[in-house]
Amino acid sequence: MLHLPILRAGVPYHSLERVTLNHVSTGEPVVQVSQANRGLISRDLLRMAEHRRVLAGMSSGELLDICRRAAELFHDGTLTLYDDVTQSPQEFVEQQSSTTGMPQVMCRNNMEKIRFVMAEMESVLAGLTRGLDLDLLDSGFGEQDGRTVSYRGETDALGAILPSNSPGVHSLWIPALALKTPVILKPGSREPWTPFRIARAFQEAGLPPEAVSYYPTDHAGATEILLESGRSMLFGDERTLQGWRTDHRVQLHGPGWSKVILDEAAAGNWQEHLDLMVSSIADNGGRSCVNASGVWVPRNGRAIAEALAERLARIEALPLDHPEAGLAAFSQPHVAHAISGFIDTHLKVPGAEDLTAYHRKERVVEVGGCTFLLPTLIWCSDPSHPLAASELLFPFASVVEVPQAELLQRIGPSLVVSALTDDDQFRRDLLTSTDVERLNLGPIPTSRVSWDQPHEGNLFTHLYRQRSYQETAPA
């Protein structure tokens, strides 16, 4: 059986403790993944300053060249996992799909997202640093806009506690390597594939092995990474994030509660925007924090909800290798049933109605041995209904109608808002809203990500801080 080892400063380490991942449809074993205990991780983290010095000795230009080479290797290369064990791109896609339930076509799409970020790292960093001359990171100080500036690193390594739901999120930590910061990766329990392949692609491209450590581990191991990393990223649900909200060292990535908003005029010709709303809700199987979980409108809410329900109900559950598959399977069927039960329980509260139920018999279905949740669209006649503020791991959204004057006071925290409006005052209100993290003004789906823009915090400012710098001429 295939085995994925730990990577201790890039060096494969085969642990006696291993977890076996099974195929989501057949139940057959796919891979054994070595597990790192908390003590091993703690010992290794003592060497992070040493590892950072290795990256500090490389120029930004060298690192950008490595990123470009790694992009092609990740996307197109047959990589050596360890010893004589290799992995082709197609094998990677099939393996990732087999344990996560993500259709192979989505796996390929996410590979392309990651390739793009690696290949276009110079543009990504220009966006994150607001055009900072990267030579400043090489020398430690320099001239920028006619003044002397200097930046200090906030950490010797970036820890990342990663999810299993969408491989595209790996694009968020990769820029740390180009910013001369080693990474300590804890992969998602069902998705060990992407961070491992990225690590091997970078190593074959010439990145020093010390730059990437990879620790499949349990909750205690993940906690050790968060506690001992000077800066880290944590992906998870609200319950997972809650205990870390006051720790400034941890950048949190949780539910997005992203939304599409139509103003009075746009709600009057909502038919023109139906494709955008469907795309925002259903792209990438509805598994991302940037997928819309709400459509908020000042009028025609019921008509919009009925049209969206009819469109979303056309999306079928298909086998994972089907080229048009648009839904991801649940690796644990009981989770799908629990989510469906959550929806049904809340539908007993007056003020909400499942309009997709009129177009199909069941919400939970089995196809090809896999369990799926079919897209679900809720019409919330009560803006305060619990389902108006719910986000779930499949194409799920509510349509809510409130007066335009109340929209921005009612939507709550939103990672992405795609606002369809030409109203100058409403646009200004959106720009000044403290609840909107990422703002798309115009017909841009919430699911369309611009990787040179910050995403739930700016990675550069998470890793670096500008400091006061003065010097006298050498004697």
C-alpha cells in the first residue's frame, strides 16, 4: 500500500504510528499516513531559527525563480515522493479524489489554482506587499518612495493547520516561502495529498528542504504547532476557531458567510444576474468559504428564490470520475445525514422554506457508492431565521428580503460580498462597512478569487512588521 511519510525539514520520516485512509466509495485502503506525535514536533520546532537562516541567505529573485519551476513540476511533473516511489499528476488527482470525495474535475481545477499562484508569485507578492521592492527583504533595509524603510520578521516559521474541504486554500500559505519564511504544515485528515505534493515540487525545483516540514498529526500535535509557531494559520469551523480568537499570532480562516447583494434596481432585473448567483453558490461544489451562503435583496425575494431553487436543483450527483461532476461526496456519510437533519430541524421554525424540495424527493442521495447532499435553497421570509445565517459544506444558500436601507445593518460579518449596484451612496456605504472583508462591486461571483489581494488578513503583515530604522555612516 502507498505510504506518505512525515517530512522533518524536508526529510522523509516513516513513523510506526500510521493512519489508513480508505476510498470513499469502495472502502478499500488507499494510503497509510505516518503520524507525528507532539513530542517529535516540539523537538523539531527548536530548529526553526536555523531553518529560517537558510532561506534568509537566498535572494528574493532566486525564490521567485524556484516558485515558477515548482509551479510546472506540481502541475505537470511526475514527482518522487520518497525513495523510488513516484506520483504522476493523474495519480495525484485520483488519490486526492478517492479520500476526499471531491470529483476529479474539481481536483484538476484546484491544481490549476495552485499552479497559477506559484507561477505568478511576483504579482501575488506585489499585491500583498503593496508594491514593496523585495530587495528590501534581502538587505533588511532600503529606499522606498523616497524614504528609508526596514522590515523585521515576526516569526521563524509559519504554522498552518490545514483543512480537507478545498485544496485551493493551500494557495494562501505558499507565499510564505517566497517571503523567506519556512512553513510547518499539518494536513487535513482526509487530504494529505496537496501539501505533500507542493513540498516535493518545491524541493525538486531547488528550494532547500529545511523550508517545508509536514506533520500529519492529531489535535495535540496541531495545538503544539499553534502554540510554538510565532505566526500561524488555522482553518476550521467556528468551534475550532473559538479558542484562538484572542491570539494575535494565529490568523483564522473559518466560515465565510459570503453573500450576493442586489440593490433596488438590480433586484428589479434580477433575471440578468441569475447565472452569477448560481455560480457564487455552487462553484467548487459549494465547499469554499468564498461560496455565497446568502442572497440579500430589497424586493422580489420570493421570485429570486424560486428561480435559484429551480436552477440549483438541476445539479445532479455524479460519479467522482465524471467530467461534469459538480458535487463533492462526503467521506463520512453520517456527516451528510447530520447536516440534512440540521436543516430539517430548523425548517420547523416558522419563517423559512426549502424551495429545492419541490424539485426533488431527497436531499441526501447515494451514487456510485458515495453519499452526496444535493443543492438546497432556502427562502427566508424572516430575516432573523437561523437558516438565514447558516453556512454548510455543500451548495446551500438562503434568500433574504429586507429594505435596502437596512441591508448592511442586517447581513452580519461577510468574507466576500458581491454587490450589484450603481447607487453611488450604497457603494460608499459598502466601502465603509466594517462587516465586509472582500468587496466585489459589479457582476463578479463571490467564488472568483484574486490571489494578489488579501484573504482574511494579509499574509505579509502577518509575517513582517515595519520598524524604525536609522544608521550613521561607517567610520
